[in-house]
Amino acid sequence: MGIAERREREKHNLRQEILDAASELFAREGYANVSMRKIAEQIEYSPTTIYLYFKDKTDLLKQICEETFGKLIETVAAIERAGVGEPLDCLRKGMRAYIDFGLRHPYHYEVTLITPLAGAINQEDYPYEGSAGQQAFEYIVRQVGRGMELGQFRPGDVATVSQAIWAAIHGVTALMISHPDFPFVDREALIEQVVEMTIKGLQS
């Protein structure tokens, strides 16, 4: 590996370290209570170093959200590329992949989809239309639409049904992340129950 390649890898690794540290602190202490200096202390660098990668704390938050949704998009896109086939199977695998993703990346998921961030990001600068979040949600919409067209799912409003599915999988993911001390039953059994109950409710 050449010097230039090594430097690029080091820059990439440090940027990721900053994102991971910020996600953990935002989730644990709340976005408003975390400063760039506190993030710098967490990774044992100067605040100046962070500003080389991110314009400000809002920019850092935006990048965490984009990265989280980007990884989620990659996860569900892999299912589509694999050609799982029927909408029912695609949706089942996609729902499970969503939950597994959130539980593997709890801090990123919590900051992006659980922690109240009202006012932290200007919606005019970060519109939903065309965002990574919309792209991730569109996976569900596509499978629901296909399922209804093929007569595999009960007729209904695609948007309403898709949002209900997202509410179900987000709900179990958020509960497991936010309440780790709750005496949940076997995790795998609970996830399976949520997915299968949702699937059965869709079938015609």
C-alpha cells in the first residue's frame, strides 16, 4: 500500500471514529448536551481535528443520519439483488434485516430514529424528498405494491400499509434498544413473532 492510500485509509478511519463517538454520546447524553469538545475528548483528539471533517455539530448529525440510512439501503438492496422472488419473501427478509440492522448499530439507530431532535436539523436543508431515509422506506412500499398487484396481499392503501409495517418493525427495534433491562422473552422468538404476525395480516 502506498503512502497516499494509507493516508486516505487513516482519514476514513478517523472520520468513522468521530461518527461512532458522536452517535454514542448523542444517544447517551442527548444531542443538545454534547459539544464538539466533548466528542473530541471521547476520541482523544483536539476539537480542531473534528472541524477538518465536519463543518459543525449539525453537519455531524446529518452525516450520522445519512450514513445510517445509507447502510440500511445497502442491506435491503442486497436482498433485492439476490432475487429472493415473491414480494412476501422479500418483505419478510427486509423486515428482519431492518430489525437486525438496528440492533447491530444501536447508537446510530437511536440517534437517527429514536432520539428527539426537533429543531436540530433545518428541514429546508435536509428535505425528506429524495433523502436516504425515503429510499430506505421505499423498499417496503415496493414490496407492498407488488404484493397487492399480484393478489398476494389484501387490497388496501399502499402508503398506509407500508407505514403500518414500518411502525411494527421500528417499534420492536426501538423498544429493544431503549429498554435493554426489560425482561423480554427470547429475542429471536419475539422478532419472529412480530414479523410473522405482520405478514399474516397482509395475506389475502
